[in-house]
Amino acid sequence: MSLSYKLKNHSIGALAVMTATLLGCGGGGDGRGPILGANVTLAPVPAPVPVPPGGTCASPTPAMPTVTQSNPTNGNQFAATSTSGVAGGGVAVTATFSLPMNAATITAANFSLTPAASPALTPASVSYDAVAKVATYTTASALPPNTVYNVVVAKAVSSAAGTSMGCDFAWSFKTAAAPVVAPPPAAFNLGRASTFAIAATAGVTNTPTLPLTAIVGDVVLSPTATCNGVAVDNIGGFGLCGGSPPAIVGKVVTPNYPDTTTANNVQADLRATYLSLTPPAGPPAAGSLGGGTPIAAPTALGAPTGSAAVPGTNVFFPGVYISNTSILVSNDLTLDAQGNPDAVFVFQSASTVGTAPNGRILLINGAKASNIWWQVGSSATLGTNATWQGNILAGASITMNTGATSCGRLLAGAFTAGAFVFDKNVVNVPGNPASPPTCL
């Protein structure tokens, strides 16, 4: 009797079951009897079970590599939706190995990221750092909030010596839920300060850099009514200003012009608006606008031109936002009114507000500079060639570096002594007939 065997492997859950089918002659005398041993089921063989980072596969050996740790960690319920410095706002998911690895085996086929109940993502890149023994899976864009992801590093990944892992390493994490943004008040009213582009209590300084600074809107200088240390003319202009007077479409109000009460009234309304924008705990004093959504540290807002939108990083929607430190706009920051032309944005900073050189604020979907408010606990500085949008009310001083422009009022000295420094700048009151038609 001649015999042959066909072996089949069936995966059932975590067990591998082997079925042997016996082919050949029958067991009886003339070959027509039953085939003995047909469809014999052998003993179950356990299949390798995935283990989390830091775990150990079955029957480990010293030469067998493992995943010792991961980022995000297994079970993390508040994973970030993007990683700082990653192109497109993407996320870097990392796996650290116990041994030096063969980089050629660390590929998208062996390192996967899969949203729950969805197909696996296609990564922007999968890389390996031989010095740190870290593999990095980088997504092409930010991950959606409040979503569960499963990560697998397959056992096909091998060490530099050629030994593969004894099992898959797998873990899961969940991205943090989107923050609940405090709704802003319907509007703020500067009262008698509404026509003013510039305010200072400790005078202004203007460099002789050409073209000289241009201001569309009124200016209030009180109690110190000087420009470059020279008293202004008290007839509505800057006077000689040491030979570098800013151009102005409007008037310069002082303690004595146009009368002895206007400057005080303007500054009183400015301070009242400033405190209405200030958190109840301050600084610099107790205000009345609470409930702001915290801005996560570091409070550098914006991303390079063309980056994917990441809410809370380079794009913000209407609401009240608060920083317990400072706020710096670097690169491009987008404010999205979501189709509501009356949408209000409020940014509260316990310390400073400013921009990096060439920093820009971009307005989309109906956002208006007139409805954007920056409450500054101390001083504000706009970087070289920055493009600013919105009204700054600074407790102390404001500085505009060379070439910076603003569609929005810049009001220094809202709570304490505050000087103003110009250097070849342009400031427009939104909606002023002499302002650009796009400055609203």
C-alpha cells in the first residue's frame, strides 16, 4: 500500500490546528475498505500571541529582539493629535528596541497604525535610528481627536544579527478629545476709544527709517505727550518728532488737545475694555472674562505656510483662549470664523504677546480683525515684517519692529505706564474709510 499526506494549517483564534488527510488504498482486502487515518486532527499548536511593549514573547532567547517601550504608551487615553515639528501636523509613533535592528526590515509592511474599525493608514514615512534603536512611524497629517488606534510591529522585524522577534508587539492608544472652547461674548465696545489706532501713556518713539510709519486712526498720548522725546504740537499732529514724525490720517489727542477731558475719557474707556477682556484672576488685575480654554504649552502658535490645519496649534475657531504664560505667533496662524462674520476671538496672555520675524495672522471664512482681541498682561512686540490682525490691548508697552504692519488697534498703557515704539510700520483701524478695504 502506497501512502501520501496533504497537510493543511488552519488558524483558529490563538491556536494553529493541523489537519492531515491520508490518501492511498483502502484498508480492506480488495482496497475498497475505509481509508484509515483520513482527516486525522493532530494536537493544537499554540500560535504566537502579540505582546505589548516591555513584554516578552514565548520561549525568548538572548538574541531575540523585543520592543521595550513605545510612544504613545500602551493604553494612553490622551495622546496628542500631532507632534511638534512634524511636517503637515503629523504624529510620530515610536517603538524602541532592545537590540540593534536591521533597518531594511522596518517597513510600512511590518510597522502599522490602524484606526479602530478602519483600514490601516498609509504612513508618510517609516524610519529607523540606529543610534537610539528607535523606529518611527510618521503620519501624513494630524490624527482626528477622540479616536482609538492600534499599532503593530510584526515579528518579521529582525535584529542586525538576523534574528527575528518571536512574536508581534502590539499596543493601542486613544487621541485626546477636542477641547471644549468657551464661547466669547457677542462683542466688545471700546466706547470713546474706538476710533484710536494708537495709545501710549509714556510717549512714542519713531525711527527715521524710510518710509516713515503711517497711521490710519487717532492717537492718544497721555500723560506723556512726546514723540522721540519732543513735545507734540498740541494741534492734532506729532509735531517735529525729532525729524521723524509718523504720517497720520487722524488726530493726536493729548492732555491739552482738543481739550483737557478727551484724553482722560478715552483712556478710561480703554481701561474699562481692557478689564472686560481680562480673566477674573488677572493679571495685571481682576477682570471679568472667565472660562477661557487653556492654550497648551508651549504657547508658540502657528506653523509653516502650507502645513495641515491643527486646531489649537495653527488654526483657532471663535472662542476665548487663555495662556498662563506668553503667546508667540510663529509662521502662519489662521483664525477661522466658520462663516460667521460676527464671530469673536479673544486671546488672554498672563505675560507677553508677540510674533517671530515674518509671523502672520491669516483670517478665513468671515473672520474680521475688528472682532479679534488680544489681552496682554504685560507688553507686546511684533517681529520684523510681521503681519498682525486684531486689537492689542497691552497692560504696558508695545513695540513694532521694522516693517511690521497691523490691521487692528494697538493700545499700550491700558493698565500701567506704557510707551510705543515704531520702526517703518503701518497701523490701520479696522473699518476706517482710509484703511484698506480688506481691513475690516
